[in-house]
Amino acid sequence: MANHKSAIKRNKQSKIRNARNVHARSTMRTLVKKVREAVAAREKDQALGALSEVVPYIDKCASKGIIHKATASRKISRLSKLVNTLD
């Protein structure tokens, strides 16, 4: 355990930020899963709605450093491509 006051504070901040990042990453994965399930069920309207919900969230996660910006771009691209297969 940390002994200095600044190290104790740093440890506390780290735990709070880690919990926030875990929650955001989990929410992002759930939203991605909704898109994939809608595509699997061949429901285009539901898939487009879920996609429009997940894209800004992925961008937000990338801007906050939760995921890398290239990872965010790749996820958005692949999900968009997947939804566009529904015709």
C-alpha cells in the first residue's frame, strides 16, 4: 500500500477512473451486441437505430482514451458494413 499522501490520492484516483473506464467499455460492448443481434435477426430498422446509438458512444470512448482511436474507427467501420449488408 502507498505510504505518501500523494501516492494514496493517486491510488484512489486510479481506482475511480478504472471503475469508470470498465463501465464505459462494458456499455460499449453491450451496444455493439445489440447491433449484431439486430443484424442476426434481419431487422434493418432496429439495426440502424442501434447503430446510430453506438457510433457516438464509440467515438466518445475513443476521445476519452478508453479505447484507441484506430480501434474505434475499425469497430464503427465493421458495424456499418455489417448493417449495410441488410437489404
